[in-house]
Amino acid sequence: MKFSEEMDQYLTQKRLSPVKASVHYGDLSRLTMAKSQAQLPPVPVEVIIKLINEFLEKIEMPEVAHPIMTDFKVDPATKIVELDYEAIKRNNDLNTVNHIVWLKFTMDKFLGVVASGNDCNFDIPPDPAHYNDPGRRSKWKYTTSGILIDQLEKKWDESLLLVFPLPGITDQAKSDIERGVGQYLLKHDVPILDYYSHLF
């Protein structure tokens, strides 16, 4: 894998300050951007897959022929995706199970999130009163993307999940590719409701 000077542009993006990056401290930056993205027309999943494979080719990573996951379940209580990460690792020669980029969508086919790691989920708070619920293993129970989707009055499409395995990379490269994928999609006019999700 390598990043050319052309591709470096997709890895440089000004990040939000810690307060503006959160949906918990009264700042509306991420919600404002989510609302703006929701005004744009959603891009078909097939086009998004093509763009991501185009990006992977440019950084000399293998194309993913079948990124649409079909063999998974969603825990009805936690909304955590029950996916065989070990099988994905084994079948794609990954160094670790979290070397994947994954994407989830809303019921009206907006791309909601570009993320990475072995933590696929469709979490969403039941109502605004639960936005600040504390988590067991993290500070907050619900993810930023779940809160934003609820604020937009949308729902996750729990039948649609894209996974792009990333063989032969390091943890730092995983973060770089996640950021690059998100920026590449944005620069090709693909709206992402959680616009900043891939930058953290």
C-alpha cells in the first residue's frame, strides 16, 4: 500500500475541536453538518462500492468484489452486529480482526457512517432523554452516529452493511485508509450523514 501525492489530499482534513466533535456538550456543529448532508441526494450503494474500490486500487490495495454482508445478525437489545470477524480475517489474510472499513446506511439509503474496526453496530437511542446515558466500556452508551440519525428522524437499515477487508496493513494504515475512503467519497459528491465520523 502506498499513498501518492495525489492521494495525500484525501488524508488531510482539518479536525473539529473536542467540544465541536461531540454531540454531548451543546455544540451543534455535527448536527448542522448532518442536516446539510441530508439535503443532498443519496448515492446508490453500487456507486459507493465502485468509488471505494477505485480508491483502494489507487493506493495499491486489492479490490473487494463482494463487500455487501449477508451472513450476520443484529442483537435486538444492543444493536451490535454479530459478524464472524475471525472468518473475515482468515479468508482475507488480515493481520488482525479489526483491519476492516465498514459502512452503514439509513432506511432511505443515505450513507450514515464510514468507520473501521470490528465493532459494527446499528445502535440508536430510543429518544433524546437517553442521549447522555453513560456506557459500560466507554463514556457514552450511544454512538455519535446513532444520536445524529435519531436527531434527523431516520432509522438504520439493519439489513445493509458493507465491509472492506484490508490485508497486510498496520493499525496506523487502517486509520489512514478509513480517513481516505471517507474523504474520497465526499470529494465525489457522496453525502455522509455523520460527516466527520471517519476523522477520529
